[in-house]
Amino acid sequence: MAKFSPSTAEIVRQAGVVPGSEFLLEVEHVSKTFPGVKALDDVQFRLKRGHVHALMGENGAGKSTLMKIIAGIYTPDPGGSFKLKGQEIRLTSPLDALQYGIAMIHQELNLMNPMTVAENIWIRREPLNGLRLVQHREMRRKTRELFDHLEIPIDPEVEVRDLSVANRQMVEIAKAVSYDSDVLIMDEPTSALTEKEVEHLFHIIRSLKAEGKGIVYITHKMSELFEIADHVSVFRDGRFVGEHEASKVTRDDIIKLMVGREITQMFPKTEVPIGDVVLSAKNLSLAGRFQDVSFDLRRGEILGFAGLVGSGRSNVAEALFGVTPATSGKIFIDGKETLIKTPAAALDAGLGFLTEDRKESGLFLLLDIIENMQTAILRRGFTRAGFVKEAEIEAMCLQQQASLRVRTPDLFEPCINLSGGNQQKVLIARWLMTKPRILILDEPTRGIDVGAKAEIHRLISVLAGQGVAVMMISSELPEVLGMSDRILVMHEGRMTGIVDRKDANQVKIMELAAQ
Amino acid sequence: MATDTSTSTAAATREPVLRLHRRMPPEVSILVVMIGMMLLFEALGWIFEGQTFIFNVLRLKIMILQESEIGIIAVGVTMCIITGGIDLSSGSLVGMTAMVAASLAQVSGYSHAIYPGLTGLNPVIPVAAGLLCGLLVGMINGGLIAYTKIPPFIATLGMMVSARGVADWYTNGEPIGNLEDSFAAIGSGWWPVIIFLFVAFVFHIALRYTRYGKFTYAIGANPLAARVSGINVERHLVVVYMFAGLLSGVAGVVHTARAISGQAGVGMGFELDAIAAAVIGGTSLMGGVGRMTGTVIGAVILGILTSGFTFLNVDAHYQEIIKGAVIIAAVITDQYRQRRRRSA
């Protein structure tokens, strides 16, 4: 296997001698396993010089994982091949990838906000004078040159934190181009841009194409696919399902490829009598996040929330629970208008909220299981003369541990040592102990193994059977379809519809979610 | 995974046994260090000085007395650090409360008294004034931190400067003497030590067995998760900093009573020793981790170092150098231990 070092690659590129190959990038039989999850399963991907290659798929289909492998952030599982311009290479770090000419523009921008645009672009490569001091004037000149070339109207001297999101995106792109990269990876670059800014971005992409660069373009938006892409590869459940020329497929073809899976998981949804309305939201809005969301949630009902990442589903949940209270609209609990301005008020009203990101807003990672389970009920008393009733709480926690089958030697294990599924169960136990009447579950099965997933699904059904009203946000369509009585779909901060279980199918939901 | 499953059923049916025996508490290692240090000084004592280090009651008493004020502060500082914060104002607050308490504890009929009309008061009054003053400053610290969201480091740094200013301004830097014997009694004999151990015990219990403690750890471990669990994070932080302020007040009163005079400059640098005691005792500056027993041991270790070196006639400069190294070594070993625990 011929390998060449980054510096050799640099020389080859500068000399303009390109090893004869039709493809800039050829990835074959690549897999990536995370603890408990196979994120990518034997996928392939090819990128031609001067082409824009779109990657599509649902959330969790494996697009971002593949791109992170290409950008050197993740190391793939052993086996598989990775060819850059016909040469087999092995990336060890993002820096390595950059030196080979592969640059990634992340969805969450990686700029140093308090530094200037020029400093950000030339970081680690600052022009130095004889005394090894940074030549700011030269740096500014080089930045101007780069910006003129890309037609980006930004002053190189402003601090990045003073730029709009769109302009930061432009700076990221310019930075990637400044590395003389041949492969540019863009992960949903338009998610925060206005229409005009998207136009400008596409203009830049077209000129990069004309220069012979290859662009990998991850997107959820069909319209963009047909406007900018030459090829499209579709992924589903970590597998590659097909590559097509963008001009030869239709929107429906793509949707079918994205969702057309056999449902392998069993969802133990049981029919339970649906009772009275317990929670109803009327014209709930949070400025800048979502508008006019209205729905009713009944006893024993599971209301699914579908939509793409960033469509505002989690924001609705946070507003209902008082984490970020809604700026307008009303919440009714049992028909009575209830002000929920803090999570404490939500708890008092009988709500429970399993948050989306268990590490960020759920777990106390360094604390024991028991300490993680007990936090929400401690508000309700459980003290005698000021002392926490440890024995009583421990008994409750043990009971939860047994019924949820949390796999741990004892309750005094720090949560950081548990697997994702067990961590999730600990958090579910925290809320079950409060005996909630309304339970909001945000991505209850994200990043956990199949076995734990099935257990959590079964539990949700049991809870609904006991009369708990469940609101379940999930980015996995089969999960939403399999578990919900009704499905509320959101797109860019607005409700685009509520679909009944009997009318719901993947295509219908995707249509509402992707518009 | 297979082993996990096999133990799960056993865990589910097992009765909750006494927790103490489950896992070796983290203080054990630091306790070993403390004992090792004492033995080292004992050995060095016989080699260089020809006498015992530990078995000298007077030395032991001085050793504990000089650390008890720092220990009292460290109890409050430990709680601030567990919430993920810090309290830099405690040393200055000792000075400030010392002045306030002293000014109300002067002997009756003293013609040059600060408040000539308020002399010969019951000692309860100066004590209460000192504590109240500490409580108030702590409330301001907590309020600033919780509601303006400025970093605790900055809020208490500002307070450190201002409180020292108040202490100096109070009498234009003049010391306050001629204090009542009944007030001075608080600082005599073993009282400072008893007070230190008493507050440490009270807050040890509070941290381990009350809701106050559980919320303190939760906020330090993950403030966002604490909020989502319905904890009023802001209000709780104010309470924690109020306790810290109160304890600085206690230290200020104890110091004034022990010195039988109020001086604006007292407590200089105490905040750093208190932080050191907490950190040596295993409290993590990242928040969520720490125990009062560790802090007490940490304070004792600092005391052993100081009196041990004095006993061996080591130059004061060397003492400081070594003390600094010990603090750093303590944190390094602690981090190493935590990392091992996490990957276990």
C-alpha cells in the first residue's frame, strides 16, 4: 500500500502533479462502532473533482459520523479503505486531514470569538518576521486577498464575536479555503442563514467548484439538494443505501430511500383508554425559537413530537417545564390556566421532564446513582427534623433500580461509570419517583443500545397504561410511529400538523418535517 | 456486560447495609498522609532536636489553635467550592468582623471607647454583631453571584478588597483595645478549637444528611440538571455564601477574643489557607466533590507543616516554599485518584 506523508502531499499539490484519479476521495467498506452502537456499517462514498456531493439521511443515519471520519476526527474501525486521489491514506487527527487538504466546516462553528477574523484564519500559520514576531499587516493583506477572491465583504480586523452567524460561516469557509484544501466538507451550512445569505454561499460554492475542488454537502433540505448538488448519497441507520445523480432523481425518490426500511424493532405499544385532557398548550411561543404551538395532551396518551433537529421541539418541552418559559401563550393543566415560570412550578403541577442531553442537563456525573435519583423528590419533603429520610429514599431507589433493571453493583456507583442505557434509566427513575401525571421525554432512547431501548419503550407503554400523559420527542421516525397515539410535526419553529396514529407513515411525517 | 447482568439481580434484592463499609471513604488516603507527616516530624525531631514532636501537649495546642480560625473559614469555603464557586473574601471579612465585634466589646467606662455609650455590654452583643456583619456580607456575595451571574471569583475578589477597606476605614486603621474579659473568654483556652470542631461537625452533618447538603452537591455537580430537578439554584447559592460569611464572622470574633484586641489587618491571606485546606482535603474546584472531614484533615496538615518546620527551626521562607509544593502535590494526587475512579 503506497502511503505518502502530508508534506509529500503538499509538494505534489503545489507542483500541480495530481496522481491520475477520477475521484478526489474514495471511501469503501468503512464502519464505525461506538460503545453499544454501530454508527456506520460498511459504507462507501466517492467524491469527484469539481462536484458537489450531497449527503442525505435522517438524524442518526450516519452522515455526520462519516464526515467526521473523513475529516480525521474519528478513526474508523479497522478494515475498509480510504483513498485520497487514488492513494491509500490513514488519518490520525483533524490537523492531519487539513494537511492532506481535507477541511471541515462544522455545524457548530469552531472559531475563537474574542480574536479577530484574520487571527482566526491564520492561527498556527501566522506570517512571522525575522524575530519570530507576528506580522499583522501581512496577515491582514493575506486575509483581504482571500476575501476578495471569495467575494466576502468582511473586515479582517473585526472580532469574530461581533459577526453575524452567517458571516462567521463565511469566515469558516474562507479559513478552509486558505488551507488550499481540495475537499471541503460542509455540515448543514445553511441552517442559520437567511435566503440572501444562502444565495451568497451558493455563489461561493459554485466558484469553488469551478476551481476543481470537491465539496461534500450535508443537508436536510430537499430544495438545496436540487439547486446545488451534482450527486447525492443517501444513508439510513448507519448504512449506505444509494448514490444518484441529483438531476435524475425526484424528491419522492429521496424520501423513500431515506425512510424505506423494514421496521425491525418491535414497539410494544398497547391500546389503552385515552382519558381527559390534562395538559393543553394554547398559542405557545418563544421569541426566536418557536411560534404558535397549540395542542392537547390526554391521560394515557402518547403524543409524539417529530421534526428535524433544530425545529423547535425541545424548546417547546423546555417552555412547558419552565426551563426557558414561553414568551407568550398559555398552559392549562386540568383545564386551569397554570403559570410555569420555573421547573419547580412544573414539578408542583405534576410534570416530569427527561431532557435531551443527559450529560449536559440531566446527570450529576460524579455523584452516586442514589444522589442522582433523589434530587427531584427532595423538593417534596422526605425530611424529618431537617434530616433527609435516607432509609426511605434508599428503599424507593432500590425499588426503581429493580423495576427498571438498572445494571449496577450498588446504588453508590458514580453515574459516570454506567452505560448510556443505565444512565438514562437512572434519570427516568428520578422522574418516576415524583409520580408525574405528565411526563415529557426528549429523545428517551438516544445513544443507547437496542436492549435498553426496548425496555424503555415497554416502560413508556406501561406508564401510559397507568394513565400518565406522555409527550415524547424523538428524531427516530420508527420510534415516533411505533409508540405514539398522535404525532405533532414541527418545522422551523412552527407546527406543521398533528397526524393520527392510523394515518401516520414515514413519508407523510417526513413531508411535514422537511417541507 | 455479562458480569453487570449477573450482579444486578443480587443488587436488587440486597438489603441496604451500612454504607461506611461499602467503599473506603476518600479521606482515608489524606488521613494516611497526615499520620505519615506526623511520624516524619517525630523522627526528624528525635534526630535533629533530640525530643518528641507529637507528644508535647503545649505544641499540639498551639498547632491546633493557630489553625482553628482558618479551619472555621475553611468550613464555609469548602461549601462554596462544592457549589463550583469560591470565596476569596473570607480573610478580609475576618478583619472586618473583628473590628465590628471589638468596637462593641470594650470595657465599661473606657473613656476612649469607639462608642462611649456602648461599653460594658453583654458579650452576646459584640458576638451577634460580628456574626450578623459576616452574614450580611455573605448575602451580598451570594446575591451578586446568583443574580448577576458574575463569576464567584470576581464577586468575592471585589468583596475581599472592599471588606478590607471597611475594616481599615472603621477606625482609620487604629487597633481597638481594652476589651471585656467576658468577651475575651471566648478565645481563651481550647475554645477556638472546640468552636472549629463544632462548626465542622454541624456542617458535616448538614452536607451529608440534609436537603441543604444534597442540593449543594447537586448544584456543583451540574447546575443545569439541578435547575431542571426543580432546585432553586439562585436562592440556594445565596444561602451557601451566607453560611460562608457567617463562618468568617465566627472566625473574626474568635480571633478578636483570642488577641483581646481588634485589628484591621487580621485575617490577611486566611482565604488562601482556607482554600488550601479544602483542596488538600479532597474538595474539587470543579464542584460537586468534597467533604468536611477532608477539610478538617487538610487544616490539620497545614498546622502540622507550620509547627513542624518551626520545631525543626526551618527558615520561614523554606516553610512557604514547601507548603506551596504540598498543596500542589495534594491536588495532583487527587486528580490522579479521581481519574482512576472514573475509568474503573
